[in-house]
Amino acid sequence: MEVYVDNSAIQILCVDDDEIVLRALSRLLKSQHYSVLTFSEPLTALKQVEQHEFAVIISDMRMPLMNGAEFFHQAKTLSPDSQRILVTGFADIDTTLDAINKGQIHGFIQKPWQNNLLLSTISDSVEKYQLKKQNQQLQLKVTKQNKELKELNNSLEQRVEKRTKQIKQVLKQLEIANAHEINEHRSTVELLYNFINANPYLDGNKAQNIANTCTQIAKELNLPDKNVEMASMAGYLAQIGLLAMDPELYKKSVHELNEQQRKTFYTHPSTAQLMLMPATHLHDVSEAIYHQYEHYNGNGIPKGIKGNEIPLSAMILAISRDYWDHYEHSSLEQNQRHQYALECVARYSGNYYHPRIVAALQQCHTNFIKQQAQVGSMQIINAQKLKPNMLLGHALHSHAGIMLLPKGHKFSTKSIEKLQQLEAKKPTPFRIMIKSM
């Protein structure tokens, strides 16, 4: 039995020069009871954005007079809180990155879209918009109550105590709302990772493996949670600069390239730094990617810095990347490749890699069998058996390799319903690893 959800107060604006696409979007969104306005001309749509605030703005990329990147740039100025989603069949990395950097889009869907994926993206965007509004209201409430607190008579201790308690409660709510803003930073990384995964010549699974190894090493080094997360994100995006290069440079092993091709190939971290420059919240991630080819002995690139001058996250990324390169190119049986990859990188301890990080990787390798046992002890279920408050043991990816949920996600009724809807459309159920409570 379908549950009716009243979304009528949620306004969504759609822009596309193709009337057929607009009608399809309108039908789909109205089936979920959203309030929808459609426009075939970006300039007319911008006039509406100037007069009304929309929870979500959806636009195509290639349109007459104004492309999607410019439209989103102007829409962001007029309505900065609106969530912006690019829906396009024009898969060009330069223009899409322009939309990410200039228009700061929050989501990307390729045509022809899957209805359930598009609705899921829009639902998430509506939730983020509402959280942002709640955050703003809480900020105003804190400001107002702080002002009232200052005006209280110092002698009225009971009233002061009551007001202080109220302020603390609101600040706690604000802290929760701000946690959702931090999650939005992770969403940016997931969006960019999905570009890597969608490229036929890049390996999304390898990016996952590098990110997981970065995470394990960072934890073994007892780094703060923030630094562990930064190392993981650097692993996911280590290859992002290659998207702006000729595929001939990364379709084969770097050892098969000629000297000029190798020189060009090794500029991809600099390209990545330029791509990520507008995302100021990813500055540390960008630095890790930029310095990933530095060597501990100072003979690396691009700056030739050495030892502790190299960002720790860059050194973690370098050994994780090379470990999986050796693993992939080994002709040994699969159960022997991990030992082989470890021996390859350990050979350059003190030269290419920081000895402490090599030791951390060796410890991670020692724990490998234990980790396999942990995977075995996790409960593997499908979406139909999920229950609220269950914790995700490993990041969940779609059958196409797109990241759906990060490791550690705590399931809610809403996220369970979305996964069940996605699973119902697939030929095989999800294999969801749940942590033991």
C-alpha cells in the first residue's frame, strides 16, 4: 500500500529547452505530489527564481542563449539555499566541472535517467534544503536568545539558569544540523567519485580499494577522525585529474608510455588541484592529491620536498596507490597478490615511503586475515531485512558501482524505504554488510 506524503509545499523548478523532457519531469515529480514549475527559457526561469525561492532547481546543460553552468551560477546568486541538480545527456567533463565549480551543483543525473535514482536524488536534496533552513532558524533563535540573556537582570539567577538551559538545548540542535553540513562535504566527494566510476577507462573499484587502504593506515597511525576521513577522500579522488586528459594516457600502464606521455601523465595531480580549487572545504584533500608523487628521500615530484615536509595524507595516499598498482599488475594467484604488493612497497621504505607508514601498512596486512574474519562475522542481508539503527559495515554501491551509502551509515526508516525501492527495480538484491551491535 502506497503511503501518501504531502510534498505540495515543496517547490521545484525545472529548466530544459526540450518540452518533452519538461513534461516527463513534471509528470514524475507531480506523482510524488511536489509543486512543479517548468521553463524552456533560462532567462524566464531566472525571473521566477528572483521572485520565489525553490527547494530544488533542475536544469539541462546545453540550452540556447545560456548553458546550465551559467544558469546555475546566476541562480545560486539569486537563491543560494536552493539545491541545484544538473540533468543532462551531454557527458563532457569540462562543462560538467564548470557546472560543479561555477554553479556549485549538488547533484548530477545523466539522461536517460532512472526514475527511482532521480527521485532519490531529489528527495535527498529536499532534505538538505530543509535542514539548511532549520539551521538558519536555529541560528536566529540562538542570536535572539543570546540577546535576551544579556538583557536579564544579573540578580535573577533562576531566570538566567532557565534561559541558559534553553540556549544549550538550541545549541545542541544546531550542532546536529551542522553535522549534516559536514555530510554535504562528503557528498561532494561521492559526486566526483561517481564521475571516475562512470569513465570506462578508470577503475572505480580501484579507487574504493585505495580509499579503504588509506583509511586503514590512518587508523593504524592513530590519526584523529578528521584526518582519517581526509585520507579516505583523497583515496577516492586520487585519479580525478585524469578525467581532463586524453584517455590514451591512462588506458594502459604508465610503464608503457613514452617519455613525453609519462611527463604529461604525471601532471594529473596538478590538474586535480585546479579542479578542486573552488571547493575550499576540500583544500587538505586537494593538497594530498597534489603531492602524491613526492618521495620520502626528496627525489619525487612536483616540488621535490622530503621527509616530514610532505603532507602525511599524501604519503599515505602514495603507498596505498602503489600497493594496489602492484596488486593489479601481478600475475600471481589472487591469494598471493597481497603479500607480493606488500613486499614491493616495503622494498622502498626510507626511499619512496616513510618507514612509519610502511610499518603501518605491514600491520594492516598482518590484520588482513582478521579483517576477513570480521567480514565473515558481519551480517549480510538484503534491503528487505533492514531495521532502523542498524550500522553499515562497508560502503554500499549500486550494481553500476555508484556509491549509495558510506561506511558507518546509521539506517533510518527513510533510508531503508529508499533502498528497498531501489532493490525492487534490480534483478538481484543488495548484499548489505551490517556491523554487529
